[in-house]
Amino acid sequence: MKHILLFIAFLSLSTLYAKTDSESAPRDGSVTGTVIDANLNQALPYVNIIIKNEAGETITGGITDDQGYFEIKHIPEGKNVINIQYMGYKTVSKPLVIGNGKHKIDLGNILLEEDIASLDEVTVVAEVSSVQQKVDRKVITIGKDLTTTGASASEIMNNLPSVTVDSQSGDISLRGNENVRVLLDGKPTNVPAAQLLKQIPSTSIKSVELITNPSAKYNPEGMSGIINIILHKNANVGFNGNLNVGFAKEISPNFNSSIDMNYRNGKLNFYGNYGNNIGKSTGGGKIDRFDDNTEQIFKNWNNNKSHLYKLGIDYYINDNNVFSVYTNQNLYDGKRSNSTDIIYLLNDNPNFRQYLDNENENTTSSYNAAFKHDFKKEGHNISLEVDYSTFDSDEIADFSFTDNSSYRDLVNNKRDNTLINLDYVNPLSETSKLEIGAEYRANNADNFYNTTNANLYDSDYEYNRSIYSFYTTYGQTFDKWSYQVGARIEQYEVEAIFEQVTQETSTFNDEQFSIYPSAFLTYNTSEKTSLQLSYSRRVDRPGLGQINPIREWSSPRVTSIGNPELRQQFTNSLELNLTKNVKGGNITAGTFYRIINDEINRSVFMDPEDPAGDRVILTYDNFDRNNAFGFEASSNYRPTKWWNFNASVEYYFKTVRGVVEQENLEIKNSTFNLRMNNNFKATKSLSFSLFGTYRGQDENLQHKRKPMVMVNTGLRYSFLEDDRATFSFSYNDIFNTMKFAFERDRPFPSEGEFNWESNQWRIGLTYRFGGGKYKALNRKQRDNNETQGSGGFM
């Protein structure tokens, strides 16, 4: 089957490629031009170009490319008007007369000015984070107001709409669901999402994309969608860069810094980024268990160092061909110590202590090469991308106990990913576009576990997965209506081998052919309001941590392991979204409904090999069909020239199914979240920020989490020529209210609370050097493409 898929994909691409010379003959006339930001002198990509006749009827149109350039063909003779529209900027209208010997008109550079009074979309600025609602995603540009609130990506993610990060496990969720795919620069990584977020310095992040209902063009993994983290990359002429340093402290000191630079001259652009996150942290908490009248007290100390590098070269061969390569390198060195005390309150059992000393070093390396060819017709291109990444982790865990016994665990994880992608895009007309592509993905992992514990066994787990994909999408626009339909077919193959001392070798094999359709229907009720209905089928393939039978982590009373027999989980997702631009900002609102089959969820049971009957096994299992729905709304608004804010509200309802002690449980749960980020401009150089968040009560199989509240504040001051330098100060969790508190009844009644260094102050300094004009690279990025315009061809 996989060879048939590849044959179909490449045969289709070859057929369309052979037809590239049969471009339709021009009709009457054409117009070209380049759209430039009047203040920044930068090219503006994806600007709407609309051609209307004398009666005001739209006759054709298009959008600018990454360099701000556009070319509109097939314009009939006569008097017309060209409108250049971009959200957040004043519309420019120019007369356009075709005829009398003028059939090819070049408008040159067209300058657009920011429209502060009627801001339709928050523009990307260096000082303030912005939220842009696009057709199939939210794009959050990370400004200095967010980079000062945390040293790592994990710390700032909780400030983003629809996103939450569990303060204890580090697991990330989108719209209340942890089945989300996290990408870095549009590519999958070998690093678990929770660890990845802790290792990426916040100052290295340019923007975050939230894609809740991706089209067939995207990989279908992730029930709740995709979170794509984009790192800084410069493409300015000459030598340019940004330097960031920061220091934070509550109890322990933390330091982070980053620098991103580029040098471009002629056909070559060299760029690089380095960021680090170095610091210590403390935390702890307690759990009161009522069935045996014990109190568990937890204390932990962390000392982590993370270094992230990005280096790349773009080679502009000519106007139609671009070749580029880059590499991301992440080095992590983590040391963690924690103690767990079990205190018996009402009996004579001796108190118990477990002490853990853990060291974890890992290296993540990714290498990417891409080539793109543009044909003569605007928007007509073919691109090839190859990506290879590796992950190598060594962990040493030393356990010691009250009775002076001890043992050591050695865990080594090795993984590699290979991705090869071929894409072809052909605008068949001014109002329609066809896209097809083929992709191959391979994921291989080898996990070794060695222990000196006489009750545990050395083991080796090998996991290999291959996925062969082919997709096609077609979009078309009719006046105010547009649609896009597509399908992705995939052949999925996996083989796993588990070897453990004293036991027979066990194997697991799975092979499945699946189709993932998608559809988008958009209606623009006016130039400022659009309504979109979308559908997609998605899959959650069991992650390595969910199927790996080697222990993930262990405490005196809980051991977390995977389930090698997990099956794939399939989700049908339906969304309805409204986007309305109003004077001073925009409002977006949406609702979603999901039907989930073979849902993957937690399973909890008492460890049968524990003689005392106190230890719990935490694992995963598949469950029956499930439903989930929710509502969310967000707004970017500028009430005055000195105040702007973005706010979001979310309400999710879900049914959680799982097994606790062989009992099938069903928990109906609703969650309400609220966020608001305010920015106040006191003077041209000085501004203040105020951020607040409320996370409502949430319930799962393990516990019922109580509400969480946090308020942050800060200031920014710009100085030196052209505001090249910025000083920032922030004070997070100013009321010291952020904590993780819970209660539970299963598998035993208890309640608890955990705290960490959230009441933290931070200072930062940013300096920008160089000053070349923007020359954006028109380069394909896999899983970093977006449907522009109204969900059809634009």
C-alpha cells in the first residue's frame, strides 16, 4: 500500500508539473506593485488586492507574496479601481484604467499607513505582544511584555489564549485537552512537549501559532490541534541583530539571555540564534490521605541549564529558486533532588522517607534543507523539504530510604525522526487554487533501563514507526463565499519489541490505512465580518511515553508506566468561528464539537506486586466513544491611544472516562478560563502592563483541581537612538495566589496542595543593532503554512 501511495503522489505531481507551460493566455490587462509599511519601510505579505469596476462590483483580486509583491492578470478594459486592504492599515484606493495602449501597469511601491483610530488587527510590534486571528489559526507574536514574565516557553504559555500548562507535570493542553501536537519551527521534535517547553528560552521565541482545526494539508496528529513555536530568524540586508538578557528571583536566582543575528549581502543570507536558560528553583507541597491517616510532605530542588542554537543559510539562486539549510541544537543539563516523607499520624508505624537525586543530560539536534521553485505564474510553485532530528538522553536516578537501603536507575533514550515532504501549488485561476503533496515520516526509538533494585528488572524497548502520506486540497472563491475541501490518505505502520530480564520477549505490530478529510466554508458578510464553518478528521497516535512499559517516574506511592497495547484514537471535529473587525480592534468567537473514538485516557490501579498495598500504578488505556464541546471568545481592542488590551474567555465541557481499580468511571466536567493582558502607554518611551488570569476548577480521574488565580504587572522603558534599547521590569503573581490545590476520592480519599516560585520579580534588557531593510525569505516551511484570505484560494 505504501508504494501505491507514493506512486500516486509523484505521478500526480509529475502530471501537473508537465503542464506548467500551458499557462492561460492573458485577457486584457494586468497590474503589478509592491506594498510597503510606510513607517517601518518593510514589505507587507498577504495584503488583499481587490479590483472593482465602475459599478463597484468585484471583478478579480489576489494577495501579495512574502516580499509584498503582487501581480493581477485578466483585467478587462475600461475604468476600474484597485483597493489595497490590510487589517490594521488604512485602505489605499487608486484608479486603474486598462486600454488605450496601457495593458501592463506597474504601480511601483505602495505605502500603507497604520490606522490607529480604526485598528482592524493588532499589528506586530516589538514592545507589545499581539494576537492575530487568521482563517485557520491564532498567531501570537511574543513581545517584551510576555518575554519578561518567564524565562522559558513553559512559563509564558499560560499567558496565551486557549493554552494551559500543568504546573506539576509540565503537560500542555489546548482547549482543555492534552492531545495536542507541539511543533518547533513547523517541525516535530524528539523531545517530549513538557520537557521541550522548559528548555526553550522565552527570548528565542518570535511567535506561537494555535491551529485548532487544521486542513488536510497538515499532519493529522493531535485531537485538539497544533501548537507551532517559531524561533527568531532575521533576513535583513546588512548586519543586524537583537541582544536580550534577563535576571529573575524569588528564592533562587535565574538567568536567561539570547542573541539573534544575520548578515545578508546579495544572494546569501546567514543567520543565527542562541538562547540560554540557567537557574535554580525550589518547590514542594503536601498530600493528606484520609484512609490511613498519613501526611505526605514533598520538597524539591532543581538546577537546570539549557542552551539553544539555531544556524542557517539562505541562498537566493535567482528570482525563481531558493535553497536554504538550517540546524537547531539544544543542550540540556538538569539536576533534581527531592524528598518525600510519609508521616503516620494515628498509629505506631515508623515514618518513612524517600530521597531522590536525579541527573538528566540530553542533546537534541535537527537538520533541515529546503528547495523552492517558483514558476512564471504568480503563486505557482513546487517545493521539497528534508528534515532529520535526533535525541539522546542519559538519566541517573539514585533512590535512598529511611532504612538505609538504596538503589540506582540508569535510563537511556535514543530517538530519531526523518521527514521528507514534496508540495505543489497551482492557482488554476484568479479565484481557485489546487495543492497536492506527498510526505514520508519515520520515527525510531530505543530505550534502555538498568537498575540495581532486586525487585525490578533490566529492560530494553525498541519502537519503529513509518507513515506514508498523500494529500490534495482545492479552494475556490465566489464573491462573498469561499470554500476549501481536501483529503489526506495515510498508511501507518509500527513495530515494537520489549525485552525484559526473566521474561519472554514481547512484540507489538500495528498497520492501518486511514483517510482524513477536511472542509472549510467561509462567508464574508462584509469587509469587516466573516463567518466560517470547518470540519476535519484527526488522529491521536499513542506517544512513546504512553506505550513505553519502562517506568517514566516513581514516588513512594505512585509509579507511572506506559501501555504497549494502546490503539490509535480518532476524532471528528466541527468548528464554527466568527471574526468581526470593529473600530479600535477585533472580536473573534467560536464553538467546537468533537466526537472521539477509542479515546486514550488514564487508568489507575493498585500495584499487585506491592506487599503493603500502598503503591498505585498510573498508566493509559483505550475507552469507548466520547464527546466534547466548548466555546471561546477573544478580543484585541484599543480603547484609547494610550491603552490597548487583548482578552479571552473559554468554557469547555468534556466527559472523562477511565478505569480506577477495575471500575469504569465516567466524569462529566466543565471548565471556565479567563485571561486579560493590558498595556498602558504613559509616554512615548514608557509603558506599563497588567496581566490577570483565572483558571476554573477542573476534574479528571486522579483529582479535582481547585481554581487558580494569578496577577502580573510590569513596565518597559525604551531609550537610545531609534529606541534601540529597552529596559523591562516585571513582578509576577503579586498577590502570591498561584498554587495547585486538589481533592480526590479515588483510589483513596485525600487532598493536597503544591507551591512553586511564582511570586517572582524579573528585570530584562534588550538591545537592537543594525538597521537593514526587510527582505523576507519566500520559503516553504512544513507545517508552518496557513490558509490565507477567506478559506478559499486566497
